[in-house]
Amino acid sequence: MRLQDKVAIITGAANGMGAAEAKIFAREGAKVVATDVNEEKLMEIAEEIKAAGGDILAMKHDVTSEEEWKAVVAKAVDTYGKVDVLVNNAGVATNKNFATMEMSEWNWVMDINLNGCVLGMKYAIPEMQKAGGGSVINISSIGGIVGMAGSSPYTAAKGALRALSKSAAVEYGKDKIRVNSVHPGIIVTPMTAHTMEAGMPFYSMHTQLPYMGEPEDVANGVLFLASDESRFMTGAELVIDGGWTSL
């Protein structure tokens, strides 16, 4: 029960890392507000968590919508009384370089991967201030640390999220609000499946361990950052990449 009585908002919770985070948070005692644009799959995850005895509120949510962010945070407070943890997990990827990319595609990736996180922090942090502190966990990527050919908008957004997390950590530390970024490597999720099918030898070569990462590997790191065990960590980068960035 490492998150006993904490209220946590987790975006992108219908699949992959977000679903794993929602399950582990609920198992560890958190009251989970899980959101995603995929309402059908999200409700399946919510029912699974409820069946296991977890406390979860599931909401359809487009993270690029300021009005929907207001509604999610307000519903969390109305239902559970506060917000302690925000996990900005929702994200998308694209495999386009500058020569072939349309600006509409660039903006789509930026809106979800960066601006959606900005909106989440904008509306969740004031509630954390009221609660006397909190933890913001921004799911970035190793693409926010190292270059990745053919993923310019993705790496730009994730790099900006890395820097934003540090600035927010400095700005809100006085309020006992911690802001950290998590940098997964190649994790086996629905978002990465098509990429991994095309380039598994490449990914295996860059992972120093003899296996690929699973959503639970990242969720366990996020759990640590959400818990009081990491009370002296803020502005940090938690890299969970199987050794990719050690090269």
C-alpha cells in the first residue's frame, strides 16, 4: 500500500504503460482517475481494476483539450477531494523526417506529447498546492535525451518535456511539489508494435539486456516517483531503457 489514500490522475491509461500504471497504483492503494480517448478499452481496464478491489474513476479525455482537462481535474476533486499525483502518460509517435512531414503532423505530435502535459500541470498543480504537495511524473522518452532519426517531432516534444519538468521542479519545489521525467527505451506496447516488427534487430542491438522492456517495468519506476519513497527527488530523469543510453 505504497500509495495509500493518494489520488492519482493517469492519462493514456487504456493501453500499454498507462494501463500498467493504473493497475499498479490501484493495487498500492491509490484512488485512480484514469483517462484516455479510447473509452471502450479504458472501461475494460477500469472493470479489471474494480474486480481486483481497486478504486478507479475512468473518464474519456482528449489531453489536447483545455476544457476537458478542467473537467477531469474538477471531477477528481469532486469525487476524491484532492489531487496528489499526476502522470502525464498519453503520447503518440510518428516516423517522419523533415522532408516528408506535414506541419499538421508536427502539430499533432506536439499537441499530445507536450501541450497535453502542459495543460495537465496547469490544472493539477493548483490542486496539489491546496493539498500541501504532490508529485508530477512526465513520461518522456530516451528520444528526449538522444537523437532518433526519422522521429523529429517526437524527439522534439519529449526533449521539451524533459526541460519543462526541470523548470517546473524549480518553480514548485517550495510548495512540496516534485516534478520528474521518466525516459523509457523501447517498451513492448501497442504504440511500438509496428516499429518493432520492422526493426527488431536494431532495437535488440541497442538494448544491453537479453530481453525487451515491458509496461510493468516502467510502471514500477513511476510508482516509486509517485510514492513518498522518492520524497527527495525532483527535477530528475529516471531512465528505464535496458541500457540504450549507456552506449
